[in-house]
Amino acid sequence: MGEIRHEGQGVSGQNGAGRLVAVVVTYNRLHQLKRTLAQLLEAAPEHLQAVVVLDNASDDGTTAWLGTQSDPRLLVERLAVNTGGAGGFHRGMELAQERFDPDWLLLMDDDARPEPGALAAFHGTDAGEWDALAAAVYFPDGRICEMNRPSRNPFWHRPSFMRTAVMGRDGFHLGPHAYDQPERLEIDVTSFVGFFISREGVARAGLPDPGLFLYGDDGLYTLRLTARGGRIGFAPDIRFEHDCSTFSAAQRGQFRPLWKVYYYHRNLLMLYRLAAGVLFWPALLVIVPKWLSKVKHHPGEKALFLRLLGRALRDGLRQRTDVAHDTVMEWSDDGRYG
């Protein structure tokens, strides 16, 4: 673990929901990080006590730029190796708790940021009945960000299960109407973009599993919070922007670099197991054939795709998250695709 470059002292904010500390995980997206930090630090000190940035061993100038920042609310730590989003959020949440003892944490990627007024809206709400709140996340052009749509677990709610049987993912994800109404809706699963979690919520759920590396770590974490009795509310009045292209139409069905095949399917398998309970095993009869069909998107590397998928299925069923990232890279032929 690298040294802490500089420490923000923070400001003791006491209004609204209490002291709020943001946690931002970054890796080689300096242009996005600059925008995100600028937006965060425009918030009034009473709305945002501090910002913790976890630099995941960036090598694009991020570390040097962060070293020039002097805002007293900013705390930066550089990790010696890239631990993925899961490792970054694990350490970032841990560090925020150690240094600031906040009432609430706010999690986001480096390419996501609160829209103007979002943090004021958070402090203006009565969050007492919730262990966590999920912001409404949009693309920069105003469209709802599909990858950040919160959801109900269809295996826990019969109406959602029936809708899912007919409509697929639209049966359990919140629809556009949910973004237009003022009241909070209870959800089971959400992402780490605009995710507010209380001190009590962290006590229930613990910290994210750093061994997940990336993909599904947020879904597993929030579903675990719900399974342990926590309540998560969707807050449509708290708006976030997510300037991402990870799941653009051109990339659907493909994984670049190819090592992501392993993490995506292993972690999703674990998420399905937690969500489905006793129905997990029959659900596999539907899930696995769909995953195998993705091989058609990887001409010229089908054997490698299938080997990675096979290892993902093996380790996902064992719920094994202790595989080193270097090992996964070796499995993907030393990451020759990126």
C-alpha cells in the first residue's frame, strides 16, 4: 500500500443527514477524475465533510496531479497495485471511517459525479428510515444510465418474479416512471455510483470483498445489505451523471480485455446464488447456455473465452474470491488483448 500523499482535515458538518464523506476510486482516467473532484469540492463544506480518493496504481499522470491538490477536504491514498473497483472501495471506505468517522459515506467511480444540488437534496431529505440511498443516475445527455438502474430481487418478491418471467430484466429493474415520482421506493440492489450508505448500513454489510476485483461487487454488497435486514431507498431527486461507455451498444457481448470474462461471470454467478437461494440450481439451466452463446462474439479466441468461462463457473460455484489478479491475467494469455 502506498503512502498517503496528503490528508484533508475535513469540516464537521452537522445539518441534514449528518457528516458525509465521499469515496472515489480512480484508475487511469485523469480527465474524468478532474471533473468529478471539481464537482464534489464545489459542494458546501456542511454538505460534504471530505473526499477520499483511492488511486489504484494509476500510471497516466493521476498520481502527480493529485499530489498538487491542496484542498483541505481532500485525502488521497495511492495503492501499490491495481486492486480493481472492489479493492478500491474496500480500502476507501475503511480509510474514510478511520480518519473521519462519518455518519454517511457516498461512493462513486471516477467518471461519475453529483449533479448541481444533489448533495443539498441529500441533506434535505429525511434519511432516518433508510440504511442506504441510491441516486438516480443519468448519462450526460440526460438518458437514464442503464447499468445503474436499481432493482428489486425477483426471487424475493412474487410480483417482480412474474414480471421478470414475461419481461426479462425490465421486470425487476426500476422503470422510467420511478425516476419521475417524488417518493422513495424500496429496492434490493444498486450500483456504487451515487450510493449513500449510513454508519449503520456499513455495520450491517461490512466492507466490500476486495477479491471480487471488478463487476458485481456493488450488486453483491447491496444485496447482502438487504439480506441482513438493511433498507435501501431509491432517491429520484438526488441526480448523478455517469459519463461512461463501458456498456455501449458496440461493446455488448464482447469483453476487452479478455480477462474480464472471468470476473464478470464468476461474480455474477455468486450474485445469482445469493439472489435466488434454493432456486439457484434450476436457474443455472437458463444462465449457463446464455453465457456459452457469447462465444460467438469472440471469433479467433473461442477456446480462450471458454477456458476463462469454465474457470469462472468453477470458482463462482465454490464462491472463491482469492484468485490473484496476476493469475487471471496469465489465464488470459498474459492479457495480450489489452
